[in-house]
Amino acid sequence: MVPQHAIANMMCRIFGWNVDAQADSLIGSQKLGHYAKIPPRAFLRCQLLATVIQTLITIAANNVLITSFPSLCAPDQSNRFTCPFPNARYTATIVWGVVGPQRIFAELYPMLKWAFFIGVCIGAPVYYIRLYAMRYFPFVKNFNPIMFIAGMSWWNSGYNLSYFTPGFEVSFIFMYYIRRHYLTWWTKYNFVLSAALSAGVALCAILIFVSLQVTNVDINWWGRTVSGAGIDGGYLQSHALRTITEHASD
């Protein structure tokens, strides 16, 4: 789309992705409101008001960050504001906007074109097995090819296995064990507990930022520094890639 024009590609990606993501978030929140027996119209008014408030706060917070923190988004930023999500968007813009899909699929990675055909080949057998041969392949009932391939795409996401293992363990406990053995409790409290844990993380992040990071209080212990101790740390990762590139050029 508009080859050699990164800005046009970025704007299309941002608006296209945000419309879809915000719609999913809106529907998901309304589902939670229905689960909590909140009147739909009152819940929608709360969502609209929260959207306006969040927009103003987000713009103000971004302006404060840009003007108050030196070396923002740099790999060695002292407060770890390395901006992984904006950097990922920037990289995608370079790949699909500056380099362009024509060079990506035709010159640099021609095998990627076969991924579309492989996707069709994976989906069709699963569909027909579910339709005609479920008794011979009962495990296919719990196999979703889209989720399977999406999970594989995270193998090079920049995070090691320790970032994903706790989520898998918690999901297994609540969505399988507790749902299977304590259905009454799960029906009444599971999603409320999920929302409470998410809100707790957000409130804790605000408290830590205001009380420690803004005042430059440095607390060194394993739980705080381990995320940047390996290759998955932003600075070390960029340093390792730079070292590999330098050795390759030599």
C-alpha cells in the first residue's frame, strides 16, 4: 500500500488496527457488564465517558513523558521507558512501508507466499474431520488451527518462556481445574476475580511509578532486575544484534 511511503502505511495500520481492537475491547467489556448484571445503557454511558477521560489523560501523560524524561525510548533509558510497542510499529512500518511487500515476497523472502496456501491446507482438513470423522479423531474437537499458528508466531516475540508460563498455569487452574470441579464458584467469581487482578496490576503500576520511579528511588533485587539481565533485556538485545552484525561484516 503506497510503496516507499512509510507514513501512509503507518497511518493505515494504526487506524485499521485500532478500530478493530477497540471494537473487540468494547464488546468484551459489555460482555463482562452483562455477566455482572449491569444495565446495558448505563454501562454504555460509562464506557463513553471513560473513553473521553482516557483520551485526555493519555495525551497529557504522553506530553509529560516526552518533555520530562531524557533519552525516551532509548535502549538504555534509566527508567526502562524503552517503548517496545512503538518500536515494533516502527519496524513493521519500515518492513511493509519502506521495503514494501513486493520486495519482501519476491526478493527477500519468497517462501512466505506459500504460507497462504499452507493456511488453507491446514484449515480444510480440520473442517472435514470435524464434519465427517470426529469419532476417529476426537482430539480435533479441541484443536483450533488459527490459535495454533498464532501461538507459534510468538516464538520470536522478544520474550522468553518465563513471560508466558505463569499465564498458562493460571489459565489451566481457573479455566480447567476449578471450572471442572467447582463450577458454582467459577460461574460466580471467575471473571470478577480476573477483572480485579487486572485492575490491581494497573493500580500497583501507578503507585510504583509515583512513589519510586519519579523520585529516582533505586531498589535493586532479583525480581526487579531479572527482566533486563538476559538477552530479552532491550539494551543487551540490541548490543548482541549489533555485535553479530559487526562480526558478520568483518
